[in-house]
Amino acid sequence: MKLLEEKIILEGNVLSDSVLKVDRFLNHQIDPELMLSIGKEFAERFKNDQITKILTLESSGIAPAVMTGLILQTPVLFARKKKSLTMVDDLYHSEVYSFTKQEKTEVSVSKKLLNTNDRVLLIDDFLANGQAALALIDIVNQAEASLVGLGIVIEKTFQNGGDQLRKNGIRVESLAQILSLENGRVHFVHEEVKQ
């Protein structure tokens, strides 16, 4: 997705060989027009999959998930990282390890909102080691729902999450695939193909 790649180059900030900061348009400040374009792209890629729910993780996955849900006219559900007073019983739980934050977090989804009849599309902002995706997949499996696939805004292909998911037969659609962040520069997978 050229628009997204241009945004990454112009407004992204490479902090290290493994960390890309995109807080100017995706996971702190949100560019609504870009999110709408992302939603349209995911909707196009998954339009024939009879999706009944879109599941994401709070908070950075919510914007692209909502825009995808808007286009597909499908409800969006997000796994909560913090429990609220109204969300205490009948929950699916899973655990996510964040390499960026160096911490484990339990995430929860209400059993009333996800069931065996659902066909679920997972949407998230980043795919690196795949820990968030595995936690969401675990929740889908607990609900005995059907997993359609994953829509990922930015995939760091130099980390093994995407490869592992694909090897397990899971469909992964990534809008921007980053080959490396070496020397403070973003290198996209398709650039490697051209060389």
C-alpha cells in the first residue's frame, strides 16, 4: 500500500534496528484519512470471507479495525488489557508478551460477544514476533469461532511472527512489509525484490 509506505518514510521514526515509531499517524495520533484507506484495503482483501466479527487488541488496533468494520458493515470487538467494573464474569482470557514494553498483559473478551457462529478477522497495527496475534487466535479458539485471517498494518518480516503464523496455515495480509530497519532507514520487502 503505497500511501502507507510513504507515510512511514515521511513520518515514521526508526529508533533502532528493531523499533519503528509511528505515533504521528497510527498508534498515538491517528490520521483518519489514512485509516479509512487502510480500512478500505483490508475490506477489499477480505470481502468474500463472510466475516461476522473483527477482533483487535486495544488500543492501537482499534482505528484500523473500526475503519475496516465500517466498510464491511461488521461489528468490531477489542480485547481489553484492563478489567473494568462492568467486565468481570464470562470472559475469554489470554496472555500477551510485549517485546516493546517488556511486559506480560492479560487480555479479555466477553463471551457474550464472540461465539461459535462467528467468522473472525483479526486486525492489528504491527506484526513482529506474533505474540499479540497468538493471544487473539487463542481467544478465537476458546470461543470455537472460525478464524478467517489477520490484517496487519505493518509487518516486520525480519522478525519471525509472520512466518510462524503462515507456516501454521493462517492467512496473513500485511499492508506494509518491512525487510529491515538497519542504519536508521526503513527498507521494504518489495525494494529487495527490485535489486
